[in-house]
Amino acid sequence: MKKLLCSASLLFVSIGLLTAQEVAFEEYDLDNGMHVILHQDNNVPVVTVAVSYHVGSKNENPEKTGFAHFFEHLLFEGTKNIERGEWFKLVSSNGGSNNATTNYDRTYYYENFPSNNLELGLWMESERLMHPIINQIGVDTQKEVVQEERRLRVDNAPYGRWQEQMFKNLFAKHPYRWTVIGSMEHLATATLEDFQNFNKKFYVPNNAVLVVAGDLDIPETKKMIQDYFGPIPKGSEVVQSTYSEDPIQGPVKVKFEDPNIQIPLIMMGYRTPAQTERDAYVLDMISTYLSDGKSSKLYKKLVDEKKMALQVFAFNGSQEDYGAYIVGGLPVGENSLQDIMNEIDEEIVKVQTELISEKDFQKLQNKAENDFVNSNSSISGITRSLANYYLLYDDTNLINTQIDIYRSITREEIRDVAAKYLKKNERVELEYLPEQKNAN
């Protein structure tokens, strides 16, 4: 039996697709406002049940940050019909796996099961929504868990606070200015009522999308969904606030000392458009061109040829409302942070003023195609994509058409978008330095 369960678990990791195949899906709304997306694939006997809530750290009160991430932990504590501490046992004892993730814009919960346990997955997620137990013992327990997570991943991790330092300077008005994990002081001083109110406001069916994918029978699945989720009352409407940032008047120069590092880091951050904008796709390709792999321009120049940097990077962190394009590196030897910045700027100027080669352009197209196929090469990957495209892009069918956007991007667009957003006078320059010990 153990061998069979292990084999089933391995199937969740990757169900290979040799080519980008069209993903068929059906979507509809329950009377309570919950959106439902179904994808049937009977090739392998596995299913994924996921619920994504349109609530992330950007929905928090500035004086009570960290709530969205905290709930990612808290809602595994138990429900009216699932005793405290039994959630993970119930999943694993039935051959499944599960987890949750939170970002600035949404919170996503999922279970992977052998397909004969589809009903169990639906029941568990309906329990999480309908009958969560939010009490003081659960809150106190998860406060300790989150505090330890922050110490491990942020406070005591090398370079763990770069995002905190960068984003509070990139954003003046938008809630992206604070981190997803939030403030430990805010969580420590929050009351039980604060958490209960957060749940009541955001964890409602009309603020969620349920995605069920894999080896399922559509009519049977619809009936189970109606039975388990249909009776859940609709909540008050959740209004997503909008924020308009003024252009950065810069460069904004920032220094931060980290006691956990020995090698300094230079980072340049640019505010970029929402992930739904075409320019965001172009910026993805620019980051690939600059730093993805050993043949990329920045790596080849700074790490391989000139041996000036231990590491270089460029990435476009697109979100629902804005993005953040981050580029930087770690110097080696006598090279300064300014030296690294100058070299990076030189390559950015080339992208802004010259067309990249046809060969490099084809490599970008191939990489985009490969990433797109890989993102939807498993049932769990398809489930996540369907949820994100509906909730954050308002276009579920992007699971089939997003690659066409990348395919249509031109070399001229790459040049023009780089010139539009990667401006020296509209960026944050963060010198992330080893902590200087006071001499006694």
C-alpha cells in the first residue's frame, strides 16, 4: 500500500505534455458568487482541488500588515468538522498532498489527490470556507510559526531584507510598499476580533474561484460542488482599491546594512506596469535577455568574461497593479558597486538603442515557449494557471493564448519598452551592505 501511495504522489509532480496543447475548461458561477472552473483530463487518475481568494497583502490595513499571509497558516488549524491538527494527517492518509501560497494579490490553497478522493478535497475546501475555527489558541500558535518563518527567511537570512528595503522606496502610495509577511509587531498586537473580521470580509465565496482539474466526471463534479459550496452564504462585496503612483523622481539612493552578509550587493529597481499590460510581457523577455543563463548578456560579460561579479540578475516581478523590475549584482575582488552598476547600465543602454540580434531574439522566443509549456505540464500547474488567469487577469483563456502575446513581440518593442521604463532618473538604487561594526 505504501508503495502505491508513493507512486500516486509522484504523479502529482509532473504529468508530462510534449507540446503546448489547448487546455479545455468549463466555467460558471454558483448562486453565492463563487466562480468555478473545471478541467477534465482522464489520462492519469489524479485530481487537484484549489480555491484562490482575491486577497493578498495589498488588501491589508497599513497598521495591521501580515494578515493575508497569516491566514495562509491559520486556516489549516481546523474547522467545525476537522479537528485541530488533523488537516495534514487527513490529506496524507488519503494519498494526497497540499499547501498554500500568498502573494501581494491573492491567497491560494490546494489539495492533490488520487481521483477517487475528489469528494474529500471538495469537502475539505468547503469546510475551510464555511466552518473555520478561528480561536485564540490557533492564533497564538500561528503567531509563533510566522515569527519563526520571518526570522528564518527574512531577518536572519543573507540578503533577506532586500525586498522590504526596495519596495518601500519604489512605492509611495500602493500597499506593495510593505512585504507579504508583514510586520511582526502588527501581528503581535492584533486581537482575535481583528482576525475574525478579516476572515469575514475576505473569505467569502464571491471573492473566490474554485478550480477542479484532472480525472473527473463533469456532471458528478458539478453536483458535488453544488452540495458542498452551494449552501455557503454570499458575503458582502469585496471592492479592490486602486492606487496611482507618481513617477519616481530619482535616482533615489538608498543604503541598508545587513549583519548576515559579507559581500555587498547593488540593486536598481524600476516601477513597471501591471502584469496584464503588454509591456509587462516585453519586460519579461528583456530580463531573460539580460540575465537568464550563462549565455545571457550580463552573465557572460560580468561573470564569465570580465570576472567582475559573483552573480548578476535581472527579473520583472509583475503583479496585478504594478510590477518591479530589479537588476543588480554582487561584485568580486576590488570591483565596486558603482563599477557593477556602470557595466549593467551600459548593457541596458544597448538594449534601449539597438535592436537585439535575430539569433538572440529567437532564443527569447524559444525560452518563452518552453516556459509556457512547462507551466502547464502538470494537473497542479494547469489548476494554478486557470485560477490566476481568471482572478488576476480576468481572462481564463490566457492559459491557451498567452503564448501568442510573447510570439507577437518584436525586436523594436524590446528596444522601445526598455527605453520607456528602464530610466536612470526613475529608479531606486539600493546599496545593500555588510553591517559595519562599531570600533571599541
